Amino acid sequence: MTGQTNCGGACADLQDDPDDCGACGVICPRGNLCSGGVCTVSCGAGTTSCAGRCVDTGNDPANCGACGAACPSNQLCKGGACKADVCAAGSHTCGIAGCVSNNSTNSCGTSCTPCPSPANSSSSCDGVQCGYTCLAGYHSCGASGCAADNSINSCGASCTPCPPPANGTATCDGTQCGAVCNAGFHACGGGCVDNTRVASCGSSCTPCPTPANGTATCDGTACGFTCNAGYIPGTGGCVPAPPANKIIFVSSELFTGDMREAGLGDGLTGADAKCQRLATAAGLPGTFKAWLSSAAVAAKDRLSHSTAPYVLVDGTRVADNWSTLTNCSVWLLHAITMTEKGGAPPIASVPQCGDDVWTGTDCAGNPAYTRPTDLCAGWTSTGFDSPTLVGLTGSVGQGWTQWCASLGMGGGNAPVYCLEQ
């Protein structure tokens, strides 16, 4: 048939068939017509199909008088013609919406565009321009929008980041900045301080007290102190340390009645030099002198009087102090039976007395004889006409220093007692 097309075995008019509109198989949507081979809306009386929708070209500002003929945003379409709109005070024209409120967030002031709202806020309009209000827990930070109250970058009502402390991490509790200190540190004065500082020990911010004669310390938990030289910890702080023990020994060498020490003097001076030489060679610190008296100089007057115990080189106590050492009524706590090397005393050979030690001194520290020629002439002679006094190393009574007295002993050989000063 003329104007018909075979579509699936049936004749169809492609110009007006809604099941084959413009081409076989092209079906128009429900409610549409096929006109001139194109699907169109089926509009009611008084409306026109424009771009797929039915409009009243008599008052549609987007299609005023004809499809596509749009009115300016501040005009209305009336009777198919664009005309200036006159809206009530506090409102303005927004196209098809007509007159809208100046206070609406969808058409604020004279705009027809909705007000933008930053994240975590709700938009607002004061009738002139758009604004926004931050949600609870947020506050405005200018161009940055609404910032969280508990953010370290905008803490509380601030828009300034919380300063991170040295040795710690910045925090925010929603109101003000704070800090969490690293391990080994704690908060003091707005910063993080070392737990081992004596000025802020452990978890405290109060300085450790410094004792007299000492220095404050901190182990990271509690305060402490160390004492200066010569002091030890005691009640209330540092107290004077008791005097150190004094060593007393028998010389490992034998000497005649002439105590001369090459280049260092004779007599008592030479005897002291011998003691010092032996002590130094044995690695003993301190100053040592011989327990000897001359007729003119008593041992008690030339030797220091220690308040500390006298001990052998192995620590064995001989006497509690000088007072007990020279108290003729008090026995020694142990005989003086060890050399500076820790060995047994050498075997002496003194005429008439035998295995003894030179002393020339009684149990109180006084000279045994008082004539200038006595006591080997002040320990400068080996003559046999000078009386002297020797002690017995194995004795704990008075015999330790006044065991045997006789003439003619200066040519013998015997050790001496040496005392640390």
C-alpha cells in the first residue's frame, strides 16, 4: 500500500505509527504520539509540547509565546509575552518560581541560587547575603569553614593549631590545648620535662632537695643524693664519714741500729723513709712512719693519733684507735704479725733478745731511754754500748713494744713497725 512499510510482516505507516515511529520497531513511550515520524507528547488543551514536556506558552518564562523563548530572570511571562515583574517588598522574581522571599536560603537577597553551606554547617540568609551556622562541636574558621572544636588544628574556639611541646604530642579536649608527654617525660609548666631531672624528678615538678655536703640526684622515679668526699649518707643527709682504717705492719726487711736510708736521711728520718719505701713498693697508699722513739723525741709526739682502727694489710683489727694502741692496760686485739706484703715477719737477730722488732718505745709511746747516746744514739749507730728496747711481734700485751731491753744490741738486725699516718 502506498506510504506503508512492511514491518515484521505487517504494513505500518512510519509517519504516525507509535509502534514503528520513523522506523520499524521504534515504539513511542506510553502517552506519546507519533507525528511526522517522531514521538511527541500528547498535551492537553491549552498546552504545547516543548522539549518533551507540556507547557503553557502563555505564562511559562522559559517558553513564553513559543517553545524556547525564555524571559529574563527578573521578568514574568504573561499572555505569551515577557513583562517586568513587580514583587512585594522583601521578595524578588526568580523565573518560573515567580516572587520568592529575599530571606530564603534558596533565593537569598536578589539571588535565585541556593546558598552554599560548608561541611558541618547549616546555611542561613539575612535578606541580603548568604551565611552559615556551624553545627554543635564546630566553630567558624573563616575560609576554612567549620572546624572541629576538639581538633588540635582548631582547638576550642581557636583557629590556630595547638603548639606541639618538645618531647610530647599536642592534644585538645574541645576547650583548650594540652599535651601528652613521651615515655620518660612528664608535664611541668606547659612543657614535657625529663623524669630524671633533679629539678622535676619522677612525676613531680618540685626540685629535689640538696643536702648540706652533698648533691641532689634523681633516678627517674624518686629523689636521692650523693655525698661529697669525706661524707656518707646519714640521718637527715650527709654526715662526716668515720676516718678510714690505718694500716700497721712489720717491715719485711731487717735493719741494724743505724737507720740511714741513702739520700733520705738517718735516724728517725731514715727509719720513716724505709717504711715509706716498703709501703709504696707494696702498693699501699698514704704516708707511713716508723714506731720508733729517740731519746729526745717520743713516738707519741711524732706520729699522728688516729681515731680510726689500726689494721693489718688483710683488714684484721689490731687496735680500735691510737688511745687503745698506747693504753698499757689494754691488750691488742691481734698481734702485729704481718708485713706490708701480707707475709710473716722476717726472723730477727738481736743480741741477748733474739727474734724481735726495733721500737725504743714503751707501751705509752714514750722513749725507753733518755740519754743522747741511748737507743743506738738516736738510731744512727750500730755500737754495742748503747741500750735499746725491742718488741715481740707475737705479743698482744705490753710486750708488743717493750719485750726486751739490753746493751749491745745496735749491731743486730731486726724489722720495725710501720704505721699509716
